[in-house]
Amino acid sequence: MPSTLVTTRPPLWMFAATILLATGMVWHYVKYFLPQVTARQHTESVVGQRPYLGIDLYQCWIGTRALFHSRVSPYSDEVTRQTQTELYGRPIDHTRPGDPKDEHRFPYPLYMVFLMAPFAALPFEAVRVGALVVWVVLALAGFALWVKSLAPEWHAGWVVIGELFAITSYSALEAIFAEQLALLVAMLLAAAMLAIRRGDLRFAGLALAIATIKPQLVLLLTIYLLFWTLAEWRRRKRLAYGSIAMLALLLLGAQITLPDWPLQWFRTMVAYRSYTFPPLATYLLGPFAGKVIAFVLITTTVWLSWRFRRFEPGSREFSHLVAATLAVTVVVFPSADAVYDHVLLLPAVLILLQPAPVVTSRSLIAKALAILTVAAVVWPWLSASAIVALGWWRTDIARSEFFSLLPIRTAASLPFALIALVGLRLRAMHSQPQPTLS
């Protein structure tokens, strides 16, 4: 049963409030957040430079350019030094105190370069300006696709309001400014889920295969969809065929282009883990407890994937498990500071805006957790807008680290809260009879 909150036309004051909050968030991000983060991350010699637009896309562009124009591996130290020189002003010197830890190595499977190849001959200044428009479109399209897939009953007015909040969330702003491929992957996953709902399984398979340019973000969802496909192979096998065909094509092309790329990529991943933050669970809870929690979350998700393998797309069980797999992914796989990967939390938020099972909705724990989660979700917009308003009278707060980072203080806890709420709903659904195979 759809919620009347999002199926009726929103009042005009909601549009006005949303525009004000969205404006406050963007203003805070540009005027307060970016300069503070840049000052903390860059070398002393370039600490005053403007934040680098397209910082994550640059390593994709230079790696692709080196491969196709100079026949140099994008995983090579030469390309890494070029990237560091562009971003920091000089290569990183690990013996120099205060130098950045992030080496900005090329971290993707080699077949990512096929997406970037058409633009490798262009100057990066043109690429990143054009990509800025593309990334905004990706953010808008991703939200629209998730709504059509998980919450098609939404009124168009609420979709507009949701778009404004989605595109001005800190995860989306980070992904857009850095031009991070996480936003492309999120859009591909949203397109795949909508295609599955509409029965176009081949297209869904193609989209899922391309989304493996960031394999850590699609692993858990792939496991669920594998179980889901095998549960009714005759009806769902086109999903597997589409994925295997596209992935085989990508891997074949990569192997022809650079035969030893898997070994080079593996070495890069080992190095990558040495200079980046650990996953969010480990970062917050410590090495032992974090790994235990991550193991429990992964095994529980895999078990639920098997348990819910028979449900049809569009069912609340299917939608909730898709949202849960992506929320767990954010906690256990990406580095803790990869806030842009939190765009994968959007399905969980959309799911939780729908009515909960009666057993869950009457739970005091669920109610308390829901209140805390709502507070964590809205906190960035409220605090950022308040800081911007205060900044008109107190211009000195622009240099304050406290005010610059205050709106993202809930970013680390939000994924756990969403997992807990979705988990409570899945627990209630698990106790109900499961569908039988046809």
C-alpha cells in the first residue's frame, strides 16, 4: 500500500523550503567545505590552490591517454607521477612530513578505458567541463530511475523535490565535483533494476556488466541477482546471458590491449589499500570488531539473498533486499572517506519512505531508530543552511574547520542506521511464507 505522503501533490511551501535548503547546501559545499578539505589534503607548496574539479576523472583520462597514445600502462609509476604532479604540483614524497597519503593510482579494471577512449585526445580542461554537465545529468537520471523502479507511485511534485535533495546531498556533490565514477555506477544499477522490473533482462545484464568498472560496489547485488536468476532459470536466464556476454567482450578487449593487466591491477589494489582508509565498519569500530561486523553483514546479506531469491521484481521483498545489499556494500567495501559512494544509499531512503510492515511499525525500537535516522538524513541541509545564514554576519566562520565539516558529521552513522531499519523490515518479511517456484 503506497504512502499518501508521496502520492499526493506537495504544498507550495515544500518547494520553497527545498530550494532554500538545496541552495544552502551547495553554498556551504563550495564556500566552506571544499576550501577546508583542500587545505587539509594538498601539499604545503600548493595549499592555497583552488579545489581541483574532476580530481578523480583526471586519473581515468591520463591513464587512458597514456595507454592509447603512448602505449604506457595506466597502472605504471610513470602515470601515477603524472597524476600526482597535476593534482599536487609535484610527485608525492613519502619521506617528506605532511605530504598527502593518497597516491591517486589508476584503480579500475582496464576495460574502464574503453569508456574514456573517445575523450582521451581532448585536453582535460575541455573534458572536465563537459563531464560536469554529464555528472549532473547522471545524478538526476539516477534518482529518477530509482523512483520508477522502487517507488513508481510517487507524485511528480515529490519527484522534483526528491531530485533537488538527491543532487545536493554531500555524496552527490562530492561525486559531481570529483567526477567520480561511483555516480555512473549508481545510475547503471538504477537502470538495471528498472529494466529487470520491466522484463528487459538482457539490457539489465549489459548495464550490470558495465557497472563492474567499480566491482566492489556491485559484488553483493550480483550475488543476489545470481541467486534470483538461478531460482527460475528458464524465465530469468537472459539476465545472465546479457551480463556474461558484455563482461566477456570487455575482458577480451582488455586482454588484447594489455595482456598482463590483471596482475598489474592486483598490485595496484594492494597498494591502494595501503594508503587509503579502511572500510567504514573497520574505520569506526576498529580492526577486530569492524571485521566481525562486516563478516556478519556480508553473510547475513548472502543468506537473505538466497532466502528471497524467488520474489518477483516490484515486490517489497525484492526492493528491500536490493536496497539492503547496496547499503551493506557502503559499509563493508569502499574506503571510509569515499563519501561519494554513499549515493548507493538512495534506494534504502526511498524504500523507508514507504509504509513498514505492521509488526515493524509498532516496534518502539523501530520508531526510535526511525527518528534518529530522519535526523541524520536532514541534518546536512539544516546545518549547512544555518551556517550559511550565520556567515552573513560572521565572515570569519568560513575559515573554521568546525563549521566547514559540521554538516557531514552524520555521514558515517547514516549507513548503519539505514541498514538497521531495512533489516528490521526484512526480518518481519522473513517470518512470512515464501513464494513457491512456478
